[in-house]
Amino acid sequence: MKKSGGLVIGMKKKKKPIVVAASSDNTNNKKEGRPFSPNTVVNGESTACRAAPSAGTDGVTATIEAANNVNLAAKPSKNKLVIKPFREPPSLPPDFYEASLSTLQRAAVCVLRREVLLASNEAAADGGNAARRLSREELYRTVQDLIVHGYGKELYLAVVRIMNQAAGETVASLLVDGTLARGSSDGVGYDMEGLIAALGRNKNNGTDVDCDENKEGYREQQLQLLKQWHSVCRISYAEEYLTFVRSIFLVLDRAFVFLAEEDLEIVDDLRIENSCANSGILSPPKGKVTERSTSFGGSAFNSRVWGLWEVGIACLRRHMMRHPKPSDMMIDDDLTSGTFSVLSAMLLVTTHALLSEFDDEFSSNQTTNQASSTIVRENRPLIRNCVRTCIDLGALAPLLEELIVAASARFQKESKSWARALKESKKTAAQFLLHVENRLRQSSAMTTYYLPSNAGASVALRQLSSRRRPLVGSVPTFSTKEESGVTWGLVNSSTRRILPAIIETELISSHLLPGGILHTRHLYPMLDDCDDAVNAASSNVVISGWKAAEKTFENAKRLYGLCWRITAASVASSTSNFTSGSKSALDHLCTAFSEYGRLRGSDIVKQGIPDNSAAAEGISNSGKDTEKTIIPDLLAFKSHLTMLHTIAFRSDEMFAASMRSVLEDVCNGSTLSDGGDGGSRIAELLAKHVDVRFKDAKAHTTTSVSSVATDANVVTDPSEAFQNDVMALFRHVHSKDVFEAFYKRDLAKRLLTGRSVSSDMERSFLSKLKAECGTGYTSKMEGMFKDMELSRDIMISYTSYLAGAATNVADPKNKTTDMDVQVLTTGYWPVYPLYPNIILPPELLAHQSKFESYYKNKYQGRRIAWQYSLGNCIVKAYFPKQPGGKELIINLCQTLVLLCFQYDDGPGGLGLTIDDIVKKTGIDDRAEVERVLQSLSLGRDGTRVLIKVDHDSPPKLGDLPSLTAVRGNESPTKPKKHKVRRNVGPHDRFLFNASFTSNQRRIRITNITMKETAKERSETHEAVSKDRLYLIDAAVVRIMKARKTIDHRDLMGEVMAQLKFPSSSSDVKKRVESLIEREYMERVEGNRSRYNYLA
């Protein structure tokens, strides 16, 4: 009430009036100061006070109006505010606490039951028409008044009892209409047998019931339970009821704290011993309420500090853990009479609903799978909310235990199903790998979506791993005593690893063994990167699978990734199936990869190997043809292994070492039954393959094996790529000296005959050999190239010498004859046959004598030996039907044979025999003359300049052409057709082919090369063996010279280490005995196992 410009407010104690503010006059305001706020504290008391509540307000505190409760003690001065104390202090009504608590309790019940907040129970019975509705602000102020007047601790304990009753009512409402309810009248548990059946499990052993048609019914029943729990526990109780309680009692929650005297955590098996269990009534949690501002002391440090939210959750958890009576508690020995508590049932159903996402892919009914997948996707938020509800109830550890046990049983069953399918060939290993990859991807997504990843989850997993007994869960999932539970490793301390770790242990590990998908029947098609499954275990293995052009190795990549994953897990965890004393999954895969490489490689190397009968007569033609494909197949197989190692095995060094070992064994014959020949055969074939490629220009335009690789460092030049492929295979060959012998012989032929495609390519390959084997290995071959360069310089000088001569040697037709000479060093080149009695035409003799005189004058003291077998000539030949003539490119022996038919066809025109030709040419080698005649008369069309007439089918006298007819323009009469033999007999005759025609101006007639016999090959290998003996002698002498004295064992070890070719200890012992006989060394007297060096 305003009076004379001031306001008087009553005080509890009588004091003198205090002037707190002046009027609105500006002048006085500056002097007296600024008026105080109504909430300003004056003399230790608030300027705003509340009077006692009036009657009929039911304990609700009302705001005091200052104008109705003041006494004016004196008239204040003008523009002054005077505060007067109450004459009598206000007092609370006697039922203030009870009435206020009743209002608050009724409001909480209305919220729990989703009713309208009314001021009285009578109004609620009338439908709320005549009652006044309560607002939350009014309830909040009621709680505030109770705390102000000292009822905080009593109110806190009352609120705990209220929430405990609400929790009991919430749990009871879950099983009012439930068909699985069991126990007392208010229903606090689920029938175990019925709940297990609702999950689709077998009530006796907990295994899944195999019936796809009822799976949807089981899943629908599970979802109904989850929806009920989510609606009642999370939405109704937690989100609505507890949120209401915490908001209304916010002042209470901030002013006081609850110190629990008993441990309310859930025990491992979710059981609780309570004396009130039979009556179905649970007392609220016991504890002590203390003001938050009060310092805790005594036993407070050993108690749990909770707020109202935590107490409400604890009350709900206690009621959800109830059992109707102790006899109905879950007993392992008698499952049929047990009862699940609500929380145990919630954990069990939530876990199986979470794992039901794995059911769709493995089910046999595809139509059901599509519908189930849709249902699962739609209900994933529901399942996640139920998981979070279990976590909020403090049941994280039991939830994880139930999840681990159920998932282990599920994937154990799935593993056995796959094992049967693979054994019966209903499924392939590729399908299993794809299935496992999808399972791992799905499990990672599920753990991320459903489970928390925080410190609390890590602590719960560490608790599970520290248990001494296995994890068994709520329902038995293992049917045998040997499989009585699951042991959880300490290494898996993250929820992100729960399902992937179980899949790795139960589903994958048992199959990554030699008897599983690493068996040859499953593994080899994946390593071949082909879809066709071949019986790789048999001897007749199809080796064409790995020759496919395009390779992705998708299945091999999946296999390696799984093996690497399992190995990494087994190394980190001591509880894995792979203990430290056994092989890991990668070790098994590497061993299988080595066996695969040796099997495929031996099949390649065994091509063309003759049996004992054929070996006595030499290699057959079919064997020779088959041998031509060995090196290309080995190069392709080496590239296949390299791509497999790089793409599928991710360049793993363990697999690289295994690949090198495989290639060494294959190239050196260690995979063969007889132990091999140390790589001599492969070295010989490799040298021949290089010779063929270096003589074939078309071969270098094709793409090499390594040029199809995906590596960015691969050389794109086909010739360079081919050389790299050969060198990669050459490094694994032990008999490099055999390769040197054959390659040097072939290189000499290419250089002398001009058959090499490119000199730069030859030098490039020679430089690679030098870098690999050293200077001594290629010194003679480098000398060949130096001789060729020196020969060119000599011919340039010789040409200048001839230009200074007065006249040139002319042929009978007054046409000059040119001669090109190549001077070779004897030590660099192979030994070729000499024809000392050869009869050269006068034109060549003149040039030969001139060059000898020129060379002897320039290089005095040198001796010249002419190698006629290596000479080549370009002969101009004239035929009756080819008046322009043809140029024939032939060797010197072919030239001398053709010159025998220059003027006639022998006596009477009947032709010449091989003996006549040998006499005229002076070639002592009859076999060489026979090959020359075959090349000139039995070659391909367009090269037969001679006619062969067999001695046993001579033409009649009238059919033989006369000399005049043959030399004239008339063509001879055609003899009767007769199949001419390929060999040359002593009485067979040869005639000049006057009817020869060809569209080419220059014709190359190659001589028939002599087929290499087994004897000649053995001679080459014997020569290599002799060279090896000298190398062994040199190694022994070199070691003895350095050591002076040495034991026999040390000598053998050092010699074997220095030798670069395969050798046996018996060979070294023989050379040691030979050196002792030749007095290079001696045995020590009294100790025959020790040697001394003799200078």
C-alpha cells in the first residue's frame, strides 16, 4: 500500500524503520541514493518474505501481498519508503508438509498413469470437471517452499519411496496382459520355457529350431516384447515419469544428495536375494540424505552418491530383477521350472533380436529373407533403444556376456553348416570367403550402431575377461560338457571388436586349415584365379587355369586378408585357436602356396622328358616339340606367381621367400622324382629360347609376359621386358655355366650368319648377364663383339688396299667378285669343323691369297685358319624360265655343290651322285654334303634348284630329257609322279632344275641344320663338367694358399660356399685327392683329416 509516496513492508522482528529508497524526485534521489530491489537483503534478511498460507489452500504456498500485511507505525515523511516489522511472525499450518506431499505424490501418479493433474482426488473421481488443474510451476514452488521451511531431507526420502512404488507399478504393468507371465499375482517374471520357445530355441539345449516357416512368428513375438519394454520402461517411466520428477524436484535434487548404504549393482547372473521376494513388495533403497553443501565424512566416501534420476533407475532395476519366489529362480539343473526376471528376459530378447540380422543371409527361403530384411531395417532403432535401456539400467556387462555367448553359439552352428556344404560340394570356397567378408562388414556396422564405445564398455569387457569361469549367459547354448562356455580374451577390450572377434574365432579359424578351404580342392582354383574347380590333388592336374590373360585374384585377396586377420588376432590373444606352438593361418597358407607352386612347376618341367627306352635312342621329335614350350610356360608361370604375390598377398615378404624357393626348386629339378640335374636342362632350354627370340624379328613386336603387369615400373619395350623376364628366371638356375656354354655357341652363330635381330639388344642382354654373374662370365662373349668390330675395321682397310691395286680378279663373265672376311680370335669362338681338302673356285682362291698376303704383312706372326663351314655367298643363277636371273643367298658348301652343275649334269646328263659331288667339292664331311643336297632339292617350294632322282625308281630312257632339251628353251617331259625319299642314298642322282620358277628376285636357301643328338648334348655337358673340375681345383688351391693348413670339414664348407654351380661333396673329395697326387697339398702325419699346402 502506498502512503505519502512510500511503501511499508512487514518484518519478522521489531526494528526501527529503515529508509531504503527515496521518491521519484530527481533532486532528492541524488542525495538519498538509488531505491533497493524488492529482493535486496537488509540486516541479514530478505526484503521479500512469504506469509503463512491461508486456510483452504491445502498446503500450497501463496505469494504474500505486502499491502495487506503491514502495520503503519508512524507516518513517513514525504517521498520516503519506510519498512515496518510484523507485529506477530507468520506460522505454517500443522498439515502443511502432509498436504504438500500428498499433492506432489498425486501429481507423480497422474504423470505415470498419463492422467490429468488435478488438485484433489475427489475431482479426479468426478472426471476433473469441478477440480482445479495443477500447473508444473505451482508444483515446483511447492517443492521450493518445503525446502525453505526445512523439509528437504524428509521430502527426499519420500520421493525415493514414491519412485520405488512407481517402479513396481511399471514392472507390474509389463506382465498384466502377457502370456509369458509367471509368479505371484502382480506378475514379476517370465516363464523360462515359454520365453525360450518364443526365441525359436530348443528348450533342452538352447540350440536353434530349424524351421524357417516359423521364424517370422518368432521374430514378431520378439518385436512385440521389445516394443512393450521400450514403451513402458523407457518412454513412460524414464522419459516421462523420471523427467517429470527431476524437473519438479529440481531444487531438491540440487540441494540434497542420496548416499546409498547398499550396493545396488546387478550381479553377474542377474539374481537378487531379498527377504520381501515372497510378498512381492520391495522396499526402497536404503541410504542417507545429506545436503550437498555439507562436507562428506565418515562412511560417505565408501557409499555411492546418487541423484534423483539415478535413484529412480535403481528402483526400476530392483523391481525388474525380482523373482516371484526363490524356488522359481533360474536354476541351471532344472530349466523347465525356472523363471526369468524382467531384466533377464529383456537382455535375452534384446540380444537375440540384435543377432537376428544374421539370420537372413544364411536362411534357405529367399522370399522370407527379403521380407525379414525389411522388418529388421525398420526395427533397428527399436532394438538400439532397448540396448540403451539395458545400459541405462546398469546391465552393460550382462548384456555383453549374453551377446558374446549367443553370438558364439550362432556362428559355431553356421561354421558347421558351411563345413558340411563344402564337404558335399554344395558350396565353393569362393562363396564361403565372400560370405565371411560380408559377415565381417555387417558385424562392424552392427557394433558401431548398437553398442557404445566408451570407458564404461571397456571396463565391462575387462571384467568379463578377468573371470575365472567361462561365460555361459542366461540360456544354455552349448550342448556338450566340453563346450561349456566361452572365454573372452583381454585383448578384445573394445565393443567394436566383439562380433568381429567372435566371427574370426568361431566361423573363420576352423576353416583356415589344410583340411578346410586350404585343401588343394578349394585352394588351387583360387590361386589359379579360375572359376573351374579342378581336382588338383590328382596326378593329372589341369595346368591351363593359371594361363588366363586377365587376372584379378579377388578370391585369393580375400583369403590372404582373412588369414592375416586371424594371425594378427592369434598373436595378440593367447586364447585363440592358434597357440604359440602351432602354425598360424598365414603359415598354413604359405605352406599351401609353396606346395601349389612346386606342383604346377613340376608339371611344366616334366614336359618332354623321355622314358628310359626313348632316352637310349635320343629325344623323340614330339619330345623336342614339347620342350619348346617349357621355357615360355615357366616364364608365364613365374609372372603368375609374381602377380599372385603382389596383388593377392600384398607383397608379403614371407610369401616372396616362399616364391623364390619354389622357383629354385622348379628350375633346378628338385621337384622331380629323381632329384633333378641341378638345372642343366632348364639352363640349356633357356639358352635355346633366347636364341630363337633373338633371331625372330616378329617375336619382339609381341607383348612380353611382364608387360601385362599393373606395376608402374614395368618396362613397356617388348624386347626389354623379355630380357627382364629371362633374367628373372635365370637368377634361380644353378647351372649357369651350362647356360653360358649353349648361349655362347648360339651367339656365335647369330653373329657370323647375321641372323641377329639387333646388335643393341644383344649387347643389352650381355650387360645384364655381366651384372648378374660378373666380368669373367661374359669375357669371351664380349670378345666376340670386339672381333666383329675389328673385322669391320680390317675390311675397310682391306678395301682401301684393293682400291690401290692395278686390276681386280674378274670372273669368266667379266664381273667382279667381292669378298668380305671376318677375323676371329680362336679363344673366344667355339670350335668348328675344318675342310682342308676343299676345292674353291678360282675367283675365291684369288681373293683368299690376296687377303692372306695383306693380313700377314699387316699383322706379322699371326696364323690364319679359314673356317669354310661358316662362309656365306650370294650367287647369281640363270634359269631357262627366269631369263633375268635370281640371286641365291646360300652358304659356301651349297655354293660349291651348285657350281658342280654349272656346265652339265654329269656324264650323259644322268646327274651326279653324292660321291661325285664329294670328289668335285673336296668336302670330306659326307653328312654335311647330304644336308646340302637335301636343302637344294627337298626344301620348300621356290627353293628347289636341283632335282633328286631315287636310285630304285630311275626314269625310262624315253622319259629322260636330253642335254639339249634341258639347256634349251623346251621344258622336259614330266616323269611319272613318284614320292621322293627325304634321305640321300649313295646311288641317288641329282639334276639341274631347268623348270625352276620363283616370284622373288632374291632367294634365301637355308641349309638343313643338323639335329642335335643325345651324344652331342652329352658331349657339351661333359665339357661343362670338365670346366667345373678345373674350377673346383682352383677353389681348393686358393683356399689352401690362404689358410696354409685346414681341416677337412672346414675345407669342404669353404669350397662349397665359393662354387657357383651345383656340386656334390664326392666331386670335391675326388679333386682333393687329385691335388694331393699332383703335390699341391698333403695330409698331416698322424691326422688324415687335416691338410697342408705345398708351395
